[in-house]
Amino acid sequence: MSVTSPERPAETQTKRVLLAAPRGYCAGVDRAVIAVEKALETYGTPVYVRKEIVHNKHVVETLRERGAIFVNETDEVPEGGRLVFSAHGVSPAVRASAVARSLDTIDATCPLVTKVHKEAVRFAKDDYDILLIGHTGHEEVEGTAGEAPEHVQVVNSPDDVDQVVVRDPEKVVWISQTTLSVDETMETVRRLRQKFPTLQDPPSDDICYATQNRQVAVKKLAPECDLVIVVGSANSSNSVRLVEVALQAGATASYRVDRKTEIRDEWLEGVTTVGVTSGASVPEILVEDVLAHLADHGFGTVDEVRTATEDLMFSLPRELRAGLKAAGEEPKRPRREERTELPQA
């Protein structure tokens, strides 16, 4: 793989791809997908999954083909059935419903989302008004808000700040959905702090490392790109944000695609440099397909633009580890998805 800086003299430019790194699967997604795969291998079908395990069409379709049954709510699962909670987390009400139906649950909530849940619980216990920066209707936001519904109000964007009303301006804290645009979140916080000068910060950054790393990588390559293609599904918040970040960072155009077949030939007309990245729930095979498609259109030179190296891994869910041990299999940490090395440019 050729690893270079995106800066290159104009006179030497040929058709090329700048490939963002990091990209694709994060540790929380890796853990959740493997949790469903292991549950199917260990227990057989049926294994039910509440909502999409992660927001990616290809992943969901693949797991469905292997026997996973996706449902919207716990009451769609037969009493006593086995149910996996998605990486986005669930509210206490959903957990209580699962208990009431005697479901055997496997909690694949990303540990970084669980951290935000715990923050909501702690601040509610101390009677704070909690301003949850996120997108209404997103599963992660629903789960976090459900931890303390009497204390939490969702702030969707900086423009929502004017409508925020709290009981005591001296006891206000903000937390956030983990997959947001870093820049927009900080702008929302800035406006909130103008309105509530004593606004408290969460004890640590809520936006996950993977979301931040993918945005930083796109910011680095975007100014050199006529086009940035983001591989990811429409309901993947972090994938959608990458398109916005690319445009704000200087890319001439940017589009999100689920797979290579969605790339339009007219996007490539007159283009010299294409940036490619993928959201945190996207398997690398989809990126490789996009690169092959671009190579067929003359973009055979691929330069990786790396801004960070990720080595974080999470243990499999506790319930699954116990099941694997009982089945005689030694539970191990999920392994980061193998990446196929690209040919030298």
C-alpha cells in the first residue's frame, strides 16, 4: 500500500484515490456483529435481534441470511426466546419488558454508549437538567433519554438552543450521542454555554474515538478531493456526518453510498482525485468493492491518508462469554476485521 500525504504538485497529478484511515468497523461494531454470529453458532436459530444490530444494510442482510431474526420490539419475541440488544443500547423500559417475557438477553450495547447511559443516571440522581445533544428518534438517543426521562431533553442542533428551558440554570449538564459531528456538537455546546454560563461538561468526551478519528481523516484529505465517497447506510448517523464533514472541509462534492452499484458515472466526470472513507459500521469488503469500481474507471492509484491507528478492542458481552464457556469454548476478545492489503501504487 502506498502511504502518502494528500499534498502533491498539480503537474504530477493523475487519477487517484485518497483512502482515509481509520475507516470502517470500530471496536463496538466489531463486538456487536461477532456477538450475533457467536450466538447463532453456539445456540442455533432462532436468535432474535432488537432493531438493527448496527446501522448497515449489508451487515443486517448477511446476518439475516445466517438465521438472525430482526424485530422492532421485545413483544415480537416468543416468551423465553433469546434476544440480542443492538450496539446502540436500550432504555430500562426495554430491559424490563424483556424480563417480563422471560427472554434470554445478550447485551451488545457498545461500552462507550453504556458510559453515556451511566452519566445520565448519575446526573439525574443529583437532580440536574440533562441536555442530550443528539437526533430525536435515533435508537441511541432513545435509550439514553430513557434512563432519566424526567431529567433529559434532546437538543437536535445549535438552532434548538433558543427553545431549551431548564428548572435551575445553575444545575445543567450536557451529554451527547456518540456518533455526532464533533464540530456541530461543539457549536451546540458553545451556544448552550452562552445561555447557561455554568453549564457543566460530562466527565469525559462522549463522542466516540472512532467517530472523531474518521472525521479527522476526512478533514485531512477532503481539501485535495474533487469528490469524496462515503460508504455507509442512510440510517448510520456517523456515515451521514462524514459527508457533511467532507464538504465543510473543502471537498468539491461528496456522496454516501451503501455499495459500489450506487456510484453514478457522472460523479466521476472531470474528477482527478477521489477520497474514499466508510462509516464505523461498514465492513471493509464494501470499501474494497468501491476501490475496484473506481479502478475500472481509471482511478488505479490508491494512496492511504492515515491520521490515527486504532487498537481498542472490547470483550464480548458477559452473557455470551458465559454461554461460550458453558459450551466448552474459551471466549476471546473480538479480533479486528482483517484488511486486505492494497497493491503498491
